[in-house]
Amino acid sequence: MLNLLARLKALNVLTDADFYFAKLIDEKQQGMAYDAAQQALAVLLAALVHTAHLQGNTCLFLDQDLERNPFGLAYRTVAEERDYLLEIKQKINFLPVEQWQSALAEHMAFTGTPQQQARPFVFQHNALYLYRVWQDEQTVADYLKSAVKKNDVFLAHDAEDANNCRQTMESRNPPFFVPVEKARNLLSRFFAEKKPETDWQKIAVATALIQPFTLISGGPGTGKTYSVARLVATIQTLQYEQHLPPLRIRLAAPTGKAAARLKESLEASLVRLDLPPAVRETISAESDTLHRLLGVRPFEDSVRFDVYNPLPLDMLIVDEASMIDLSMMAKLLRALPPHARLILLGDKDQLASVEAGAILGEIGQFLRYDYSPEFAALLHELTGERINGSSNYHNLRHHLAFLTRSTRFNLDSSVGKLAAAINNMQAKESWRLLKDSTDIPLAEFVAPSNEVNARQAYRHRYLRRLLQSAVENYQDYLKLIPKNNMPTAAQLRQIFRAFNSVRILTALRAGEFGVENLNRQIAEALRQKELVRFKHSRDWFVGKPIMVTQNDNNVKLFNGDIGLYLGDNRVYFETGDGYKSVSVNRIPAHETAFAMTIHKSQGSEFEHTIVVLPPDYSPILSKELLYTAVTRAKPRLSVFASEEIWLTAVKKPIKRQSGLGILLGKVDEQIENTSN
């Protein structure tokens, strides 16, 4: 089997990491009393699960699709490559997928009972896991089950006796439950504006007031941080009015840029609230990256804060939760003290994390359920909003809030309609909206023929058109940079405002229309127009934008931070209260940032967003990728794409394999069994 995998590696079907991981398992099993088919199956599954993990899956479903199409070989166009599929089946003695687990029941590297046996690979609910990943998924599921279980006791009391329920709430130690009447009055105060429709922001805050865990999901501009500002104000005011110490509230986000935006947005919302000075003093909008919050040690998997040394806080608010992978989420949950409340903010429809896991999407699927009648009644008592409950409820739904009304772009605007069509996988309708829109410029890629030379010539012209757009849009900030002296604070504000008003987003890193080539080409196009000067685009040149790609706490620069080189060997970065400059010799790993990947754009917004899709198909294309790109626009959007690639992307949702949804689906069943 190993020789076969080596041939697949040579064809780029497997990565080097996939192959050498499988090779390690093969070496460990030598000398053991396994037959040839068992050994081949063990090596095959090692490569398959490692490949799946690198593709963002937390597990590998052992189903007919896997049996028919391991490594995607069934779809290979070369007949010789498809023959490898038959060879794989021969080497495992044509063992059907239903028997793979039993065939490896006694194998040293596999276990079906990970609670009793720690082995590299875990069989659970008809899927295969890496042991560490299985542990992380269990941590997340156990935390959510525990949160639901705590609330279930409260709901049971509410169903029997509302007065007893209220007494139960008020007798609990903060910060889980709050006095209903006091909370209702404060919610009315902080949400004084009467809305014609249901005020889901108010409901989101009420939910977070009475739950140990809450997910507030919503698209860009739907008021997630607006709601959180009122949540923090309500809770700290409640503490103050009850003569209790203020809660220790911390803010965090996956990247430095997202953390800075959370701080900025929260400060802007808090300043509008009428708060007593004593309460305002207890509220801090300081925000950290998750790495900095947890004390992640560079080049290690260990953290400063964990289950044995929990975080010193009472409430944690985390923005851009869709970007959090399974491993980081598990670390975060292990570090939470038992009494702490967790509020996650994010957009369940955005791209999932780069690493394995799609936690927000898995939890967000429970939004399809209703509230229970009892919980709907409680929310009505707290908010005055009419909310329907039904028997079609799931207790996890009581921890979720969904915001739909956007202020970044009107849902009836061109961008709003386009985003909705993409999210609903209405491929043809979304393309029609794009073609017919007078607000969204479309540079359509339409190759003249399949003849190679003609098609390549057209690609070059299409690329030049994109570069021309880049020059037109980036020249404004470059012309603001002073020629012979360093910029003043006022000039820095103008320069950064102009640069941050526009950004080119592309789906790929490599290739002609990938971020690496586009950044080189854009720099050269700007040089030809004498807007920048350099000998090589790798050089530091005045006006060069960079994105930090590695955290460095020594200089307080973090993954995602954007800086501008403005001369004198210094790069300038925006901070929460101004700007700072860092010597080029101290800048951590970084890349040029005229263009950035759509993945890297999460958590950002630009007055003019230019979305570039490649002319050729790439597996990375998806409706989530396109939705994320389009919703960065505030409000202007331009698109470079072909109809074929656009339609393909919209029709292709990301389907990551995970057992979290399966585990969470059993939440109600477990609670019922526990209470009996």
C-alpha cells in the first residue's frame, strides 16, 4: 500500500505530510501479527484521515462515498489514475467499508473505545478521527451539553411555577441569572426605540443575560457589537444597582485586526449610552487576540491558561467566531472557569476556519428549530417582544440569537439582494442580478475560444484590465504620502482612510489570479505609472502595504494587522487610539497587501470591494467564499468573474465532515435520561 501511496504523492493526490504520516503507521505495525489486508487498510486509513483533516474535516465518514471514491480517484480523468482505485481495493482484499472498523478492532493504532484506550485513531459514530481531534470535539460538545443542561433545570421550574422560577433565577450566583424585573427595566432603557418589527437585538441581549452560553449570529452590519454593548451595560448596571462587584469582562477575536475592530465598534456603541460614571468606569473595551488571551506559547501547542489554570474572568465575548477552528475552540473552553459566561459573535454563513472544524455552522444549524413555549414566554417577559414557541424546539436553540437586519447594506440594495441569492444558492438568479445591476460593475471573463493561444491572449488582456482598476483605485492614497518628510498624524489619518477604503479580494493564493502574483503585478503597474519606486517588488518602497502573517507579542503585531511603509525604514500601523511605527527590522513574517485572499478579509469591510474569481475552476471555490467576499462591501462592489465559475461557486456549499452536529443532536436525549 505504501508504494501505491508514493505514486499518488507523485501525482499530487497526496501531500508529503499525508504520505509520511501513513509511512509512520506502516513502520510501527511491522512485526505485528496482522495480515496483509489489515496492514494495507491501516496505512490507507492513516493517509485518508490525514488528508481529510488538512482539508478542514474533523473526521472521515466511513460510508459508501468514501469506498467508491477514496482521494477523489473516481473523478480522475486519466484512465491510468483511475486504475489506482482498483489497486486499492485489491490490496485491502475488497473489504467493504462496513467491515473496516471490525477488521482493525485489534490493531495497535485504532480504538473504538477512546475513553478507555488512547490510540492514534478513533472509530466513533461510523467515522474515523485522529485521537487529538476527537478529544477536541468532545470538549466542545461536552461544554455545550453542560450549558444546555444548566438551563434545562431552570426551564423545568418555569413550566411548573413561574414564581418559583423567578426566585430560582434571583438566588443563583451571578453571572448566570439576573432579576427579571430589574433586567426588563434596563432592557427597556437601553432599547428605548420602538421598532415596527420584532427587535431581535433586544432578544439577543435578553438571551445572553440568562444563559451561560450564547451565540449571536448575523450578517455584516446586523448589530452584533451594538447588542453586546447593551449587554455589557445592562450586566454591569445590574451589578452596580445590587451593590455587587462589577464582572470581569474580557473581549477577544481570532486575529489582531478583528480584535481591534471589536474594540473600536464597542467603544463607538458604548459612548452613546447614558450610563452612571461609576458604571462606565467598570466597562473596558480592550480586546485581545485569542492567542494572547490564552497565552499560547510560540511554536508550541501548550497554553498558559487551561483547565488547571483558568482565565481570571466572569464573562468572555469573542467576535468573528466563524474563524475559530476546533483546536482553538477546545483550548478556549478548557480555559473558561466553571462560572464564566461565554458569548460568541459571528456569521454562521461565512467561511469556516482555515484549519479543521466548522463550529459556528454546526451550532447555527439548530436555528432551524423553534423556542419552547416556556422559553418564548420568558423572553417576552424580559423584552415585551412577541415571540412564538412551539413543540418543534431544541434546547440548544435557547442559546442562539439570529440578527437579520443589516445597516452595512440594505437588504433591498443590489449588494444585499446579491448576498441573499448567493447564500440561498440561487446561482442563476445571482448572476442575473450581477449582470443587470447598474450599481455593481462586472468585468466578465468571456474567452473567445478554446484555442490555447487565443485564450491565453485574452487572459493577459483581462489581467491588464484588473491591473488598470488597481492603479485607478490605489493612486489616491499614494498621492497623499508626503515626498520629502514623514507624515503628520493628520496626514496618516488621510492616508490610511484612503488605503482602507478599497481592497482587492481574490480566491486563491497561487496562480495567475492568486494573491501572490497579483501583488507583484499591481506593484509593477503602479511603478510604471510612477506612483511608486523600487528595483524589485520585494523591496521596501514608499507606499508598500503589508499584512502581518505571524503573531509577535514583543512588538504587539498580530496575524492580520495591516501596515504601510512610509519611508525612513519604518512601517506604520493603526492602533485603537492612533498610529505606531515599527522598524522594518522588527516586522514579523508578512506579505504585500494590495490584494488579499477572501479568507484573510474576514472581519473587515471596505467602502469599495473588488472581488476577483479565477478564470479556471478551483476546489476552494464555494458559496461561502463568495458570500464572504461580497459582504465585505460597504457599500460599493466590483466583480471580475466568468459566468461558469460564478455559477459553480454559488452552487457549491462547503460540506465539512464533523461529528459535532451528531453529538449535539443528542443533547435533549441525554438530559432526559439524566433527569429520570
